[in-house]
Amino acid sequence: MYGEPRALVRFFEKRQTRNKLRVESSVVDFAFHQPQPYLWTKLEQRGDAKVSGRSGHTLTATAAGLVLFGGVDGRLDCNENPAPNNDVYLLNINRTTATWRELRIPLAQRPPPRAMHSCTALSSNLLFFFGGCSSASPFVCKNDTWTLDVSTQTFKRIVCKGEETEDGEQLPESRLNIGNNKKPDAANSAMANLLPNLNLTVSGVPSTSSSFA
């Protein structure tokens, strides 16, 4: 629909197994893949932020750059189980360099830590987050929905139709329909797709099943 991309960016991971959850090493590489002549180029990493290698994160393109959110990177909880995080970084790239910057959003204003969630671009600066795994032991999935306005660096908790309002709020003047007006079930390995007329479909592995095993 949109034609062949001029270049692709890959966030490399090095994996090992710990407590049935994929834990990443601290090795992070970047490369451009140009369809012609199919050449990979490792990018020099710059910036003050040191981003750990991870799995189960999202890396989504916006007008401001690529936004990385969440995942697991080897950090453990009080029971020595792998712990997801809610890190937020912005990545700017060119042909030879990749520059990281941490978004200084207070922890209390971010979504709870998670991995294997989905992130969908609703516009050039607005991202939509759904679901994911918030705990490995016990295995806990989420079905909450959030947006991130990258231009203002602001997260908002979004309340779906059919969901009881707590501390969230609807998108102002939004015509976005989620899950056919039904609150989605909790899921990991989540995926969300934006359809015409601002309809959003979400899916994933049920909360009783673990994709980390």
C-alpha cells in the first residue's frame, strides 16, 4: 500500500533463558537495511542515555523519532523473577549514527511496567498502547489502554466503552472505536491494527497462556 521502504531499522537482541522468561544481555546494536543492494550497516550509538538490551519491548516510528517503551532486560523483582519495566526512550537516527534520549516523564504518569504489549501509531505524534505482561510469576496480563503524545511527552489512560471509569479519561473529541465497543480481554503478545474510520482492533495471547515459556 505504501510502497517499499527506503530503509529499515532493526533493534538486535541477544537472548538467554531465566525462569522461563527471555532475559536480554546488555548488547544493543542498530543497523540500516537498504532494500537495494541489501546492505546492513551497524550504526554508532550516541547520546547520554544507555539503553539496555531487552525483549518484549516496542519500538515505534513517530515524527520526533523512534519511541522505545517497556520490555524485560534482566532486572529482577523481589522474588528474583524477571521484572518488566516502563522505560521510555526516543531514538533519532541517520545513515551512520543512532542517538538515544530518555523521555523525562515521571514514573507516576507512565503506564505500569509491561512486556509483550502492542504500540500503534494513531498519527505522527500519537501512540496507542494495549495490554502486555506485567508479571512473570504469577503470570499476569493486562488489558488497559494508554496513549502517548510524543510532542508533549504526555501519557493518558484511555477508558474504553463498556469499561468503568476510574482514573482514566476518553480521548478528547475522539472517534476511535476499540474492540467493537467492547473492552478487550487481557492478553500478552498483543497486536493492534488501525483500520479506516479510526476503528482499532486488538488481539493477543489469552491471560491464561504464557508466550515467555
